[in-house]
Amino acid sequence: MSSFLKLSGVSNKSNPRSNESAVISQIVGPMHISHFSRKRLVAHMIKANGLDLHDRLCYRRHRANPRSVVVAAQLVPANYAPPTAETLVLEVPGSTQTITLETGEIGRQANGSIMGTCGQTMIYATACCSPSPTGDGSFLPLTVNYAERFSAAGRTSGGFIKRDGRPRDAEVLVSRLVDRPLRPMFAKGWANETQVLEWVLSYDGINEPEPIAITAAAAALLISDIPLQKAVAGVRVGLLPGGELVINPTLEQMKVSRLDLMVAGTRDAILMIEGFCEFLTEEQMIEALGFGSKAITSLCLQMEEWAQKVGKPKRADCVVTVPEDLEDRVLNLVGAQLREAYRTSLSKDVRGAAVAEAQARVLTELAAASASDGNGTAGTYTPLQISMALKSVESRVMRSLILEEGVRADGRGVSDIRPITSRAGLLPRTHGSALFTRGETQAICVTTLGTANDALRADSMRKTDEEDSNEGRFYLQYHFPPSSVGETGRVGMPGRRELGHGELAQRALAPIVPFGDVFPYTVRLESTITESNGSSSMASVCGGVLALQDAGVPISRPVAGIAMGLILEPAADLGAGFGSGSSSGSTRYVVLSDILGSEDALGDMDFKVAGDRDTITAFQMDIKVEGITLDIMASALAQARTGRQHILEQMQRCNPPPSGCLSPYTPRMLRATVDPTKIGIVVGSGGRTIKQLKEVTGVTAINLDEEGRVDIVGPNEAAATQALELINLLVSDPEPGTVLRKRPVLSLAAFGCFVELCPGRQGLVHVSELADPAPSDVASVVSVGEKIDVMVLSCDGGKVSLSRRAVAMLDRGETYSVVKR
């Protein structure tokens, strides 16, 4: 239509309807058109000038909205084709499934977008960054948000709010899994706000999304212009009952796997490990890590080859760096002062004061140098650049002391553990409590025992119709107030760090907590960190064990946790003075036991390991540099085992020790099983029977499930036992000869009286069994509401015959023979 308007010489900038009339006049020319309708003339115009379908649609849209049909026709070419996806099919060694990555069709306005697919599980990942730096280069402004849509599994949230909103705890934990291996691979000094968003859009209930989430997020960054230095991939490693290792096991395989290991890294090195297992050895762990590392190398090589074809050039204009000469100037000014502080200061406060004094001196000296030189060179350094340079110098000083002299910041040797003290029964009214202190790290742990109603329930995309009776029976909640490090800050809902540390401690303790058929209580463990300078999550593991024992939980064995560190340097950079480390190929390293907060911040690795004396239950590793080999990891695991053994010995010296029995304030719980067909008898019409049982016995809860399992919770064992006896009377016939004491009379009849055996069931005492001799008037012997002792004579078709006379004879020491009828 536009092209024809131009050919006809009619302007397309004035009134469109006037233009249309002018065109029609040109087409028909001198023809007599009085007998043609406007619709037919337009149709003739379109046909005669060969206008394509797009022009026709634009013309009709102009008729409905006569603003700019011509402009619309010009914007979209006639040969328009929809966007198509560039696809990479990743072959995953050790797995029967492939992972498909697609880009170019969906999310084209993001810096990078990927649709990752494994089976019928699909994750959409995007990576975006701000156009200019928003930070100062001291901290990578990276945010990762992962979300699971209920619609992905064809479900809707079971809560009142149906819209997917605030991230659930499980989603936050996956976000951390994605964030941790990506963060070390960004160009140093990258200061642009960077955001990775992921949504699970389809979930098949077979392929778990975590490995896809790590790989898809890394791929989105890799093909974008955001400076991710290398491809990163993630895999899950499982251990099947036959001892076979498998990559990215299915959900059914994970149900029988003894190992749940998430590994992420580059083609050259592992960057992140998080795993949980049922008492595996260090050798089994190293084998699993090597198996996962080979798969990651293959995935990364495939991704990098693909990124060269479809990726964008990387940005290098927004990297914020410290001036090259500044670090050397700071080292010359305060290097010796920091070295002496780290060699002689044994407490965190003293070292912190020394570092603050050094920073103040640097600021003063550089300002004075700037004023005396008059050239303004030193004056161009910002306080933040000076602070970053000072942190780098501090790291170099700490590392050199460890590598060259084997001296740590608090004076310990590289394998020494800080002093440990502990005591149980700290809080008198709790069900179990303990205080665990290791150096300047301290945790108060509290155990609370409850019923099935107290179990942790979470609605999620992955929830199935099959309920696991042990799901949510044990959970740990970790609290890290800012006061634990002498600071002020936000309090309230747990942050990502708190959720991650709590999950690690919970999974470390889960293998030692008994199943519900052995210990029917729901176990809730709280850990409040009161001091922190070193791994507080591992302190939560140690304190949690003591609190569980103090509450009387029959754990299978005690476990302990320890945080390991690493200082890694190329051998060529160390010089002849190196004398304390070990070697692995072309690098020298020192493994540190029970690391401090500063050693965590300034070192190359944070490796947390929990387990008993010889095997492992949980482990987590974050690596900041490449070059850490399996040999180094094996060395760290061996040193960690020695550290755990020492900590377990110290825990045995807990004073006062854990009570090992239920607290007087713990509700007593009994568990029994009834015929599922008789659950209705126990509940009664409208819940009447179960309410009466609670009123009569004083128990606080009677819970039943569809399988006939009954949990009775009472303030003491006597009440729970009485309730269980009454339930047994309801669902089964009592044995003849059973004596029932203090049973109320419900009603009187000419032939006897009816006595309540338990709420919902009654029996008959015949007049001949009321007294000896038999009374002529029942009312002369008993009255309604009176409580009497009776013996079961017989049960016939659910009808129970009772005798008061028999109990009286037994109480007098006489013999009464029960005849079964």
C-alpha cells in the first residue's frame, strides 16, 4: 500500500482517508464509477496493483485505526521471517541424558538468554548487566534468582495466594548453588550490576533442575558480552546401590543413592562442591569428584566451542582496577607493620585494630606525599582504592607468613584446632540444649521435640502425591545475628547465607537422627550464633549433636564438623624461603585446619567437612582460584579427618554432659498401629470419640493417618498409656479375665446396667453379676454415673459381658473362673 501511494504521487502524511480517496480516483481515471461501491473499488485497486498480503493487512488495520498504516507497512519487510534458535546438544559423559541449550529465539533483548532442556525439564535463563559501572570494583555486584513455577509440573500452589511470589527456601538454596561457581570466573574489577534470572518452566519429575540451572546460567553469561572468563558447568553425581557412579541421576535413582554430590567448575578445575552422603569414606568422595570433574571438562569444552560461533564480544571497558603502583606503595608503607601484627596479635580485635591503624597511616602518608610533591599524583587515589590495596597487601602478608614460616594469625600451627569447651543443659525449660565454643566461634543449640503436626511442610513444584512419612521430621534453623561479629544490621527473615549454612548443618546431622518408627517425635533444632570467627555452621553441627543427646534423641553416632582452608601459590613465586607447604605438580600449598574468618576471606578455599571419626556425612567447598587438584583435595580430606577426631574427643568432655533422656518438660508420645478399617471407630461421628478420649485421659493430641498409625501425645507417660489402652479397647475385643477399674455406669435396666469401657464402647453387667446374691432391684446396688470395677467375661460379636461380682471376689482373694462364651 505504501509503495503504491508513493508511485501514485499521493502524500502519505496528510489525512489518510483523503489519500485513499485520491488513490481511488487515480485508479479509475475517467471511468464512470457511480454504480460501483467503495468496497468493490478498493478490492479492484488491491488486485490491479498486486499488493501483497502484508500491505492488505496494513490497509485493513488503517481502516480500523487510521493513524499510520503506511509507516507500519514500511517497518516490516515483506520477506519477514520469525527468529530461529541456535542449538547446542551437550553430550554428558556418565549419563544417558543430553542437555540441549538454545539461544536466539527467546529473550533476545537480554545480554544473553538460554533455554536449557534435559528430558522434559526446561529452564529459561537470562543474564543482564547495567550499561555502566554501579559499584566500585571492591565487590562483584552479581545477583542470581532461581524460581520454580508450579505450572511447570501442572500444579497450582496449595496456599491461599496462588501467584508465584517470594522465593521459597529451596529456591534460595539453588540460587546459591548457581552463584558460587560463577562468581570467581568474572573479570576482576567488574563493577556493573549483573543479574542472572532463571525459571523452571517445565518439570517432568524425572530430571532434577539443579545441574541444568548451573549450566544454563553459565551459558547465558558465556554467550553474552558480560566478561565471564571461562565456561562453567555443573553436574550431580549419585552412587547407586551396586557401587556405580552416575552423572545427573534421575529422581528415582536419587531415592536409592547413598550420595548427593553437586560439582561445578571449568574445563581446568573444580570451583564448587556441595554434597551429602551416608557415611562414605574419603576415597569414595575423591573417586566421585574425579568422575564429576571429567564430565564437567567435556561440557565446558563443548560450550566454549559453541560460544565462539554464537557469542558476543566481551566488554572490557567497565572493569575497575586499582592503580598499579598503589599496592606497592602501601606495601612499602605498612607491610612490616601488618606482618608484625599478624605474627603477634592472637585475637580478632587486636588484629582489627592494627589493620585500622595501618589504613589510617596509609591515608595520612599518601595525603602528605601528595601535598609535598605538588603534582597531585598521590591525591588521585580514592579512599576506596586505598582500602582495596590495603586488603591485597594484608592478604599477601598473611599468605607469606603461612607459606614461609608456617605461622597463622592467631599463632597456631597449620593443623592445630582452637580450644574447645562445651556444656549441656544450658537452658532449664527447653527439651535439650547445649553451648559449644571453639575459639572465638560460639553457638547455642536447642532441641525441641514435637508431633507430626510440627513437621516442616513446604509446597513446591516437585511435591508428589506420595507422602514421605519422614519428610520434614527433622529440620535445623540457623540464626546469625549481627551482634555475633560485634556489628549492627538487619534482623528478621533469614538471609541467603543463613539458609545455606542451616541446610549444610541439617544435612550433616540428618543421617544420625532415627526414623519415625524408632523415635516418633518430630525434631526441631535451633542454632543461634553468639560469636563468630570461623565456621559457625560446623559449630552448629557440633553443638547440635550435644543438644540432641541432651534431649534424649537416640542418635546413631556422634558427628562433628570442621572448616578447612588453603593457601595456594605457584612454586616459582615463593622463592627459597618456602618451607612449610606441600607440593603438587608446579604449585605449593598449605592446608589449614579450623580456619579463622580472615583466613577464609583472604585464602583460596573454604572447605567444610562433617562426619564421624572415619566417614563423611556432608561437605561443602568454595574455591576462589583454579589449580586445586584432586591430590590437594585428598590431602585436605585426610587432614580434616584428623581434625574431626580431635573435636569428637573434646565433645566427649562436655561438662555437664548431655542427660541422654527425655526432659520432664518434653511431651510423652506413644505410637501404635490399628486396623485402617477401624480408624472411623477411633475418630467417631464428627470427631466425638477422639475428643472424649482426650478429655478423659488428658492427652494433648491423638493423630491418625491413613495407614492406621496412631500417635498419642500427653503431658506424661501415664496419660498417654491410658489413652492407648482405651484405643485398644475400641478397636479390639478385650481378653476374658481383663479387669477394668473405675468405669462409669451409663444407664440402668431391669436386667442389669451398661458400663462405659471407653468413649465409644460399652458393655453389659447382668444383674446376676452385679452382686452376690443377685439384687432384685438394680438401682439399689448402682446408680448412673457411679464408677465401678468390672471384669470382662466374654465378647460375642462386639458385645461385651462384664461382671462386678468377679472383681469383688478377686479383691477378697477368692478364685473366680472365667468361662468363655
